[in-house]
Amino acid sequence: MAANPNWRTSSYTKSDSCVEVADNDLSRVMVRDTKHREFGHLSLDPASWNRFIEATKQVLSSEHIHSPLRETEASSCLKLDRLDT
């Protein structure tokens, strides 16, 4: 039986400004918008979530992000070391 979702946000975000992740079920990781929880959620297998996290970390650390503000916003919205599974 699947676990009830334990939704959480990064400790670096405001409570309603980004996404929530529930990763307490070993078979799936769920992601939803904190401002529109009623719209549902994405359900990903853990391997896909891990690939997304690793790809996002690479983008944030690459030279593709030239704006310090943009990098700060992305980092605070999805503080990856806090959401990584």
C-alpha cells in the first residue's frame, strides 16, 4: 500500500511560493504547486526525479545562468540539497 503523501517545501522558500515534494513513498515522488494544490500533482518514479535533480544542479552550476538574481531565485525555490532523494 502506498504511503500517504508527506508534502514539504524547501526550508529556503516561502510557504506558498514554489513547489512541494512528497517523497516518502518508495515507488513514486510527487510534486505540486504550492499556490494551486487543487490542480493536482505530478507523479514520478524515483529514478526520473533523481535525473531531474541532477540535471537541474548541473544547469544551476553551469555558465548558462548569467544573472545572479535568476540563480538565487531558482536555488531558493528548489533548494536541491534539501529536496534530493
